[in-house]
Amino acid sequence: MSLSNLIKNWSSLRVKRPYEDQYKDKDYKWAMVIDLDACTGCNACTTACYAENNLPVVGREAFSKGQAMHWIRIERYWGEGEEMKGRFPDRGAQFLPMLCQQCESAPCEVVCPVGATHHTPDGLNSQVYNRCIGSRYCSANCPYKVRYFNWWQYPERAWPNPLELQLNPDVTVRSKGVMEKCTFCVQRLTEAKGRARTEGRRVADGEVVTACAQACPTSAITFGNLADDKSQVARTWERQQIKLASDRQEKDENLRGYRILEDLRTYPSIVYMERVRDSEA
Amino acid sequence: MIHTTDESDIEIERRFVPKAKDINEDIAWAQINKDVLRSMERPRLMYWVIFLASLALFSVGVYCEVYQYRNGLGAADLENPQVWGLYIATFIFWIGMSHSGTLLSAILHIMHADWRKPIYRFAEAMTTFSLMTAGLFVLVHLGRVWQFYYVVAYPNERWTWPNFNSPLVWDATAIGTYLTSSIVFLYFGMIPDLAICRDNAKGFRKKFYWFLSAGWQGTDRQWANFRVAYMTLACFLIPLAVSVHSIVASDFAVSQQPGWHITSFPPYFVAGALYSGCAAIITLFIILRYVFRFEAYMTMPILDKTCRLTFAIAMVWTYLNLIEYASAWYGNDEYAKQALIFRATGTYAPYWWAMNFLGSIVPFVLVFKSLRNHLPTMMVVSLLLNVGMWLERFMIITPTLAHGYYPWTWTGDWWPNWVQIGIVAGSFGWFSMLFMLFCKIFPAVSMYEVKEMVYHRFMASKARA
């Protein structure tokens, strides 16, 4: 009976340290690098994400209410002290693609009452739609606010017949009342891992990329396996002197890499490369 | 006691020795029975006015909830950072309301403060019904309410457990326990009174009270067992009352949102809970006193004591509130400080200042004895205090979600829409509907405890004389 199982396995249910006590797959740790110098703010990543992950287009009204479902969003910033040309800065805006940071010690995971969001051994912060009851506590506790809730029953309104034929068959279509977020295109990762496993090898670098990385025309987004020392992502992390399980990096100040809000000890898996602009001109 | 029949002497006595009695100890036991039973028969017209108004409000709430259930939570105009809106704010409000019943019935029972006796029954009913209302909000705010039972730790073959790290699971457990215990406590303390109802009822009512009074005969052995059991339940309930609101506070204190991540939240919440509960007791005291003609039992000196208690708790709340501001202001956490500044100067600033004014300044009305004994003033003041406490909860949720860590998600223009307001209004209707029904069906004044009170006071005055 499950009650005796509970007593027998009580230690497995006790509170664990978020990063150190996790079970980790030694072969895989998915991570990303986003070069803000290369990002042009073209929104191709967002579009690709909508197509790949069956994200509903919510329409103008819901969008203006803040109910958009963009798992990756392009944020627009005016630089400090920029000269303004009308309503816009003279030298243009700066962009930052924001998506789920796949934190190794995620604030959303501890607060979910039903364990619908949890950590996978390969370092993803996964979301189980069937388990989610929609308390939205995860979103309230997410410092990046990258979790998106299905405020409406989207399938009928976003993909009226015959548009449902465009849906990606590898990805669940979510119903109203569940939380969703960027999965690092987990359907691609699982497929690649399965293929590699049948061939008895590890997934090679570049063999699998997320939809956003694939679509980026300037290759601003690099995706890969951090556990593989030779992967491009691991080499960039190394070069930028960023350690995954650290809330304060001891690194050379001239290096551009940083992680967003890492002092909250979320251990995010995405490194951003600061944009370099000359101070004059 | 006055040993003269001279009218003028009595007049002088009344004017110069204003020794207000909590209750007139000459009141006959049969009279107590008669008065309380009569309240269950024919209340004033106002009863039906209040009942129908609450029924109407409740229907509004039901309509809004059905609309929201069919369309999804988008109907309530919630959005990405503003994920909770009024629902969780009002949830905290109702949980808070539930605390004073326990304060009056359990804590003051253990401390032998016998002035609580005529008013604890309705306070206890208020506890139960406000917990039920709070429970509604837990359901209303869920995206998939039909699967709410996933939060409960029930044994199942699929090995799926709730996440015991999550404060929401603690919440569900604590509220469930507290609700069950307060229903048991309310019912248990009512058994001797239900027996009186049984003895005076006819027809189907007799059967109803006969069933509920569980064979109460009033024998010595029954009374002895009753006392022990009642005291045990009271002792059991007190830590529960403190824990339940501490756990609700942990929902916020455990999260890392700036403005919530504050160590002093649990005592602050408990103090706020007692505060709004005491204010609600004053409101309901005045209403019941009028509606059920309880002037002889719900007397002005008792109201006076309740008001003084409310004032004391208001000051505790003010103190803890100032601590919260001070720790954010002087602390090293820049995010928390910014969140505080946003509350005081941002979009929701008028409500923040109103909250502080209503919560900390208005209670000073209770300092003046003449005002404490003026029923219309007390009615207005007690309602204002609760408006202040509701605003406090609104200020905990909305500005905090509007001003988190990540500047891109800051929103300063979010306001609740009609669905949310309708459901919140409906919750008030639901509460007062249940409460009014309770007072009509069950004795709202504890007959046996008032008799005890009268008896003890009488013996004491005889000993003095």
C-alpha cells in the first residue's frame, strides 16, 4: 500500500538542497548563451517558438492586457542617457531576448503545491501540464516572470479549422487553466537523446538546437550541452569564467558574460553576453 | 446592591456610581431561555432584509464564478505579473476574520474572562463561516478547480504526492484542520443549548434538535465530561489558530518576491487577523443586538470591553506594520526598499495611505468612552477598520506583484474587473447568508453559559453585600 511506501521512503520526500542534492545526469546539462551584441531584435526566435511549441496567438486585446503566451520575448530597452530622436533613441533600442532561465535551483519548483514543475536530471525545469492545477504560485515566485498561464481556452480560438493542421504533433496543446513556459524544446532534446542512445553515443554538439537558436539569423543564440566540455556552450561558459552553481562569479571584469539576477541564487542556465557600445558617437 | 426603594436615591446611584454591569444578574433562567428561543422564532424585519440582500449578493458572485469557470481565468482580467488579483487578497481577509472567534471562545475561556459568554457563540460561528468563505477563494483562484484535490496528501496507487515543500500544501492542511476543529468546537459547545431547543420545539424541528443534541440530559456526569472535553478542544484550537495564519503568511514570506520575503510576516498576519476579526465582532454584535432583540445580553459594557480589546490589537498591528516598513527601509535589500517606495508613491499609493490611515489612526476613536458607547459610531468605525484591513491585504498582493525583481514586468495600470469584484462581493453575501441562517436555526447566544455568568455574578454580589 502506498502509505507504507511513504513511511519506508520518507527520506526521499524530505527537503533537499536545491542544487547539491539533485540527481544529475552526468552526460547532459542543457544550457544556452545569448549574445546581445548579435541580437537585432528581429523577433524571429519568438516566431519560431510559436510555430514549434504550439503557442496560441492571443490577439490584440488579450495581448494588451498582458495575457500573451510568448515563451521567448524580445524586451526593448532605451540606453541610459541616450540622445532622443523624437520618441526613439538616436542610436536605436537595445534588445534582450527573455525566456525561462531553466534555473538549477528554481524558485518556481519549490512552491508548486502539486509538483507539476520539477527538475529533470539533464537540467531542465519541466512542466507537467496534466498535473498542474493552476494555482499560479510558480509565476508569482518567478523573478523573471517567464511563466505563462492559459487564461483562456485557446485551442478553438487560436487555431480555427483548418489551422489546427499547422500544430506540431510532438507538442501538447494546452487547455485553459494550466501554466506553461519555455521547455528548451524538450521534444527535440528527447528525440535526439533517444537517437543517440540507440547508436550508443552522446548527443553531438550542434546535433540538436532549440527552435529559437535555429531561427536566429545572426546566431545570437547558442544552445548546447554544458556537460560536454567540447561543446560551444561549455567553451563559452568556460571562457566567460561563469560557474553554474555559484551566485557570485569571480571573473575578469572585462568579460562580457553575465547571468540575470543570479544573486538570488537561482543558478540560471542562460548566460547573456553584454552588448558592447562605444561611449561616444 | 441597593437596599432602598427610594426612586431619587436610585437616580443618584445611577448617575454618580456608574458601575456598569456586563449583565443584569437578576435575570431569571427561564427568561434567558425564553429570550434566546424567541430570537429563533421571530426576528425583526431587518433580519429578512439582510438575509435577502446577502442572497442577492451571493447570486451575483455565483454568476461571476460560472462565467469565469466557463471562459477561463482570463475573464477575470488577470495577467502575467498580476496572477492573483483580488482572490488571494480576499482569501487572506477571510482567513483573518476567522481568528477572533477562537480568541473569544478559546483563549478567553481559558483565561476565565466571563464577559465573553454572551457573545462567543456568534463569534465562533463567524470563525467557521469565514473559513468556509476563505476556502471558496482557494477554489475560485485555481485555473483547474476541478482538480483541486491534487493538493491534498491522499494515499494513491500512482505514487503522486503533493509537493511537501510548497506552502500551499501546508495551507490546505492547516485550513482543513482548523475548519474541521472549529466546526467540532462550535457544535460541541452548543450541545446543552440544543437540548433546550429540543425540549421546546415541536414537529420536525424537535426531531432535528433531538438528533443534534445527542442525548443530552444534563446529568452531573454529562456536565463533568462536557467540561473536560470542551476545555481540551479549546486548548487544541489555540495553537491551530496561530498556526493557520502563520502558514498563510508563509505563502508570502517563503517566496522571494520583494515585499513578501519578510521574516515578520507571520506575527504581522496573526495580529492583522485578530484585528479584523475583532472589528467584525463589533459589527455583528451591533447587528445581532438589534435584529434579535438581544439588548439584555449583548450589553454596552461588553461592547466596551470588545472595543478596548480591538484597540489593543490595533496597536499591536500598527507596531508590526511599522516594523515591516522599517526593516525594508533600513535594510540592505534594495529591491524590497523599491517595492515599499512603489507602494507609497506608485499607482496604488492612495489605497496604501488609506490602509495606514484606517488601520492605525481610525482605531483611536476607540479611546474615547463616549464614542465607544455610541452604537452608530461604532458601527461605522468597525466597518471602516475592516475596510482598512481588506486594503491591507490588497496592498500585500497587488503592488508587490506589480513591482517585482524584473523591471520589464513592472505594471502600474492593473485594476480588478467586474468578475473579480463580483466574486468578492458574492463572498460577503455567502458569508452573511450562512451567518444569518445559523443565527436563525441555532441559538446565537449561549444560554447555559449566560446562566453560569448570571449565577456567578449573583453569588459574587451576594458575597459582597
